Amino acid sequence: MSIQQKSEPLVRMEHIAKVFHPDEVNEVALFQDFNLTIREGSFVSVVGSNGSGKTTILNLLCGSIPVDSGKIFVRDREITKLSEYAHSRFIGRVFQDPAKGTCPQLTILENMALADQKGKPYGLAHGVNRKRVDAYRGQLELLKLGLEDKLEVTVGSLSGGQRQALALLIATMTPIDLLILDEHTAALDPRSSETVMELTKRVVKEKHLTALMVTHNLRFAVRYGDRLLMMHRGKIVLDHEGAQKSALEVRDLTDRFNEISIEDGN
Amino acid sequence: MKKNLLKKVSAFVMAAFLATAATGCGSSSSSTGASSSAASGKKTIGVIQFATHPSLDNCYEGFKDGLAEGGFKEGENLTIDFQNAQGETANADMIAKSLAAKNYDMIGAIATPAALSAYGATKNAGTPVVFTAVNDPVGAQLVNSLDNPGTSCTGSSDVLPLEAQVKMIRAFLPNAKKIGVLYTTSEPNSISMLEKFKGVAANEGFEVVEQGVTNSSEVASGATALAAKGVDCFNNFTDNNVVNNLSSELQAAKKAGIPVFGSEVEQVKNGCLASQSIDYVALGKQTGLMAAKILKGEAKASDLPVYTVEDATPVYNETVLQEMGLSLPSEYQTAEKVTSAK
Amino acid sequence: MDVFFNLILAILEEGFIYGIMAVGVYITYRVLDFPDLSVDGTFPMGACLTAVLISHGMNPWLACLCAFFAGTIAGGVTGFLHVKLHITDLLSGILVMTALWSVNLATIMGGKATITIFNSNTIFNSGLAMLLPNAAAQFRVVILAAAVCLLIKYLTDAYLRTRSGLLLRAAGDNAQYVISLGKDPGSMKILGLMIGNGCTALSGSILAQQAGSANVASGTGMVVMALASVIIGTTVFRKAKFMRATSAVVCGAILYKACLAGAMQMGLDTNYLKLLMAVIFTIALVGNQITLGRRKKQHVDPTKI
């Protein structure tokens, strides 16, 4: 595999084991000795069938579920035992559900003001810093959705696509080490999905982020990112980077899916 | 901004109340007549009775009798706005404030919680408050002293004849060792009575076992628990909650085969074995007479000494006596006899 | 009409005092979406603690502060039970309410069920209150009660505009968002409960001073009173853009008291008082649903009131 640039490994998952529903009828030993390294600046797409473990990788990285054994490192700092909110300090996440990424009863301005404070203490200073409003407006203009004129509108009244774009912005507003995109266009209509994906590409590029995207949409997986992983039953069955990844087409992926299914005896 | 808010609020409430005031003023002409009563000789008073049970009911009957004897007959030259607080302090507070707003000539209060609410609501206005069935008016800060109230309150106090009661229990049950007391933890009278009772009971060689309950639903289980502690009998104070739920207490005692000594004749009629009973009707009547004096302007509440009842009448229930297989002690041969209603 | 005037005065007095509690319950119930039953215990705790302290000669304003802090501790316990021990919100409140009965009776009151403070210095008959001219004596209570209520209201409004307050609102709106910000939503919940119960205890403290006595049983039904005030306030004043939610709930408390007092003036038998409270509350709840239409929250839980 030819590597375009040599960069530091940002995220390392080493010897991860994870069993779901241990000692029960539906016990699933998903990961037994799972390893994954993501280099800085990489934009990784992950595809796979249901139960393949792609979402579990995200959850383990974000700390929303614990590992059974193994270690996870971000920039050489072990984060395996940290709580979910401690993870969030350097990992941004955009969820599939547009409702999860923003506060519906607060205005866009308030949402952004809160996100702006991430990593700094939330004391008794004024919640919305008026001096930063222009900065917020500038950021919203990048989205090209007209949200910069709607600062005082409550987020709950925005459409799913708008909310998701805002969620993306909020997740990347303050410096983060890793951006996790958890099927973030799955709940949107096709047009909004396109808009949000283009936005994602732009934001990742402009902010030089390392990103990990799980998606069901094979077209997106092929089109976006510089590395593609295909998961099946807790194992990586495809891993293409750089030029090899650019050469991939959707048909290659579906062919591989079929191969696996036949191997499985489906 | 604060004035603005107040204005808006007052405006809203005023608007909402125009209708109420119209109907209210129209229907109860007697309440508006209160301010002009001095000239006509007609008086309007409010009465708060804390709870419905026989002792307090008797008080109220006596109160009206006393007022009548003092020259104020209900319906003729006296209107009474009677309210019952259903045994809840919050209700008593609300009623007191409502009565206080009507500027009556006097407020009557039956039982300590009602008296506290009444006094609290009328303290600033100075409306005379006449209380009855209050155990410890000085402790409750209703008056400065029994002889010289010094406040806008006066009335009558029903301190229980504890020594006589204990002697009676000893006479009926010569071999008894433990007296059980069921009381409500949120009633101050009961708690102060309990302390005094322990001392008095020890003089006759009794040990007092107590069981506290917090509300009416706990009376039955509390009584059962108390009976299980091996007491030889129960003894009641003027605990509003317990007396209100007398039947539950009696049932539990009956199951354990032990008698209940009441604090008043009505309780004995309802199934208690015996009691050194304060005549609540007489107590109420004395209070009514005092109230009449104040209404006539012959005396002020701050100068009228608090009337404390002196005598207790022993009373026993013949039916219960026979059911329990006990015999009537010689010293009570002439005691008042009642039988249970069939 | 003299009677009418007295009545309005009494309603405003009580409305402002209970309004303090309404602001507290607004924070826990509306902002944090936490139905806090512990107010049935913190309200009398404030009342009893104040009565005990005042009868021992403490400065009444200081006693108020002590009551507030006692309330915050109780609220903190409720929060701890819910956040750290993962007990449900309803049960956490019930546990604290039940425990406080004993704490109030045995520890604070020393076994006495009622303490009267007719002869002690309260905020209404000493200190600041005496600055008012004698002519305004009958307005002393309503002015002071309104002053304290509005102070609490403004402090709360100011707080909700700070960064911490904004985070609190976010915690009640979307806990996941707070997690994404790297903060623990549980801590915000505990903080909110502390503030809410502090206000409730303060409300009890002031009521005890106004009534002249404190009783351990005075908290029964307070949660209904508080929730009704919040819901009536936010429903009736929903369209009023000029009014903040905190003002609305204070007005809600005043309105609720007005309804009850009005009913009693019209001759309603006290036996029906509880039924009336239930009816008013139901009307407010139904009115709330009708005017709101579909709730703004994404996931409507049919078990939530």
C-alpha cells in the first residue's frame, strides 16, 4: 500500500476485546483482538453490514461503551478508562439523529456560544459574548444555508439538514483531535445529505481535521475520504488507502460484500 | 420594572375579581354589615374548628350556648361564619386568612392549631380571638400569662387531669404495669402531654410505652404495633388525629384484648372503657360567655384571664366493662355510666 | 370595599411568598425536566429551621439565608441519589421528602411539632421592615414579600444568562449536548436541584415568619402547589412575549392563590378545597397541552406530565 504522506498515528486501538451480552443466550464476542491505527490528517470511511462492529468502534472511541480489554490511545495518551464527557474534550461527534447534536430550545446563538466555551470554565460570566457574534456569523456564512440571519431562532424550528450542518459546525468549532461522524447523513433527505457531505469535506479540509466516518451510503464512502475500511463480524476485511482508495468504485464494494456473504454461507 | 410587574399583576387579579366581588358582596350582605354592626348591635363572628370529632363538636355547641346566655343568639343578633379545617393546618391557615379579610368582630378558634392560625392572621389587625380546647396557651405564645393575656387572645384551656386519670387506670387494672400511648407526632399538645404523663404515671408504678404516628392512615398500624409491645391498656390524650380515628384504635386494642382509656366522655360512649372526662360542653360555654363579654364591649381580650377547667368527671362504659370481664372499682360506684350504642 | 381590599392584599402576600418556591420549581421542573417531590420536605425544613433559629434570637434575615442553604443541601442529596446512585427522579425526591420528615421533626424541632414565633423578631416586624412609615404598616408584609420574591426572580434570570446558567438549560434540553461539550450533565442537574430546593426552603422560611409559627406538617401538598403555579403561569402567559418565564410562574402562584381564596370567599365548603385544587390543576395542564400543540421536544414521553 502506498502512503501519500508519513504522519503521526493519532489514534491507536490495541488488542481490543468486546463481548456483548456475556453469559446470555445472545452473547456476541464482537472483537477479540481488534487493532486499528489512524494517522493524523486522515479521513477514514467505514462501511459494513449491520453487526459488523463499525458503530461499536465509534462508541468505544467516544467512551459511550467500555472496552472489555485492550487500550485506546489518542496522541499517545491512553483514554480507555475516561468517562464519556471526558472523551468529548478532544473528540467531536456528529450523530445520526439531528436532534442530538444541538439544543432545540436554545437559539442558534446560544448553541454556538456554549460550544465556543468548550474546554474553558463555565462560570458566571455572560453566557453569550456579544463580541463574538460576528465570528459566529462568519462561521455560519460558510455553511451557505442562510443561518447567519437566524441567530435568534430556536434550533428546534430548523430543518433536519440545517440542524445537522449546525451540529457539524458546533462539533468542530473548538480544536479537536478527532472528528467522528456517526452515519450523520442517514436521517436526511438526499439533497440535504449531499449538502451536509460537501460541508463535511470542506470543514475537514479547512480545519485539517482527522475524521472517522461510518456510513451506509457506499457512494459517499467511495467519494469522500482518503481511506476506506470495510468491517465484517468485528474484523477488517478491506483496507484501502490513497491511490488504491481513489480507484475504488461502488461496484468493487458490492462485489466484496457478496463475496463475504457467500463465504458466510448466506 | 418591579412597579410595572406589580401593576400588571394587580390589574389582572383585580379584573378577575370584579365578578367574584360582585357576587360575593351581593349574596352575603351580613359580612359587609360587619363594619356597621357597632351601631345596630348585631355581631358577626368567624369560627374555625380544627377537626371534626366529638370533643371539639361539644366545644362548639357549648360555645354557642355561652354566647346565647351572654345575649347573642345566632340568627337574631349574631351571625356565625363557621368553618372546619378537616384536621389540616394548611386549611386552618387559609380559612383564618379568609376570615381575617372579612373584618369580623371576633374569631373563635377551637383547638390549638386553629388558634395559632387565627392569631397569626389577625395579629396585626387586632381582631379579638377567643380560643377553646387549647392545652397550653402560654407555651403556644397566644397569651403572655394565663391571668393576664396581654394579647388579642383569650379563651379556655383544657389541661388534662392526668393524675386523676392515672389513678383511675390503677383502680380498674390493679395489676397493670405498662400503659400504651398512641399520639400524632405533629400535634404539639400530645407531645407536651406525653412528657407530663410519663412523670405522673411513674408515681403510680406505671411504665409508659409510646407509639408515634404521622397521619390518619397510620393510626391502625400504630395501634397494632403498640399493642404488640405488651401494654396492658391504651390511654388517649386530646390528640386530634387519634381521636378522629378512634375506631381503628379500638379495633386494634380489642384484638389484643386490652381496654382503652379515653380523654373525654364521647370517646367512652364510642367504646373506650373509662375516662376522667372534661366536660367540653361546659368548657365551650364558659368560652362563649367570655366571648359575649368581649362583644358587648364589657371587657377586652387582653384583660380577661384564661379559664382553665378544674373538675373532671369520671365516666365509664358498662358494656365495655362487661365485655372485658372487669369489675367496677368501689371509688367509682357513683361515676357516670354510659353504654355503647347498639 | 374593605373586604375586597383585604383579600387582594392577602392573595398578593401569599402569592409572592409561594412565588419564590415557584421560581425554584421552575428551574427543576421546566428547565431541568425533573419532577422534584422533595419540595414537600424542603418547604417545612425552611420553615422549621427559621422558627428554631429566630426563637433563639438569630437575626431573621440571617435565618432566611440559613434556610436557603439548608435547602440547597437537601437538593444536593436528591441530586446525588439520582445522578450518582441512578435512582429515578421521582423516587429520589420521595426518598428525600420522607427522610426530611424525621430530620425536621427530630433534629430541627427537637421533637416539637409546632414552634410559635409570635413574640420573636421576624423580617416583618424588625430591622428593615421598620424603615417603612407607620402609615404603610399593613403593607409591610406584601412589600417585603414582593421585594424578596422579585430579588430571587432577578437573580435567577441573571444566572440563567450566564455561561453556567446556559449550560444548565442545555443539560435540561439535551444532556448529550452537554456531554459533547466535555461537561457532566449530572453535575448540572445536581446544581439545579440545589438552587430549586434552596428557593423552596427560603419560601417556607418567609411563610413561617408571616404566619407566626412553623409546623412540620406544613409541607404536605406543596409540590402540587408549586407545579400548579409553574404550569398555570407558563400556560396563561405563554403569549406574553414581554414576560420572562420566571415572572410568569410568580404570577401563576398569585393566580392559583387567587382562585383558591376566591372560591372560599364565594362560600366554598373547605371539604371541597382539595377537589378544587385538582380541578384547577387539571384545567391548567389541559390548557397547557392545547396551547402548546405538539411539544417542541423531539421525543414526547407519554408518561411525563
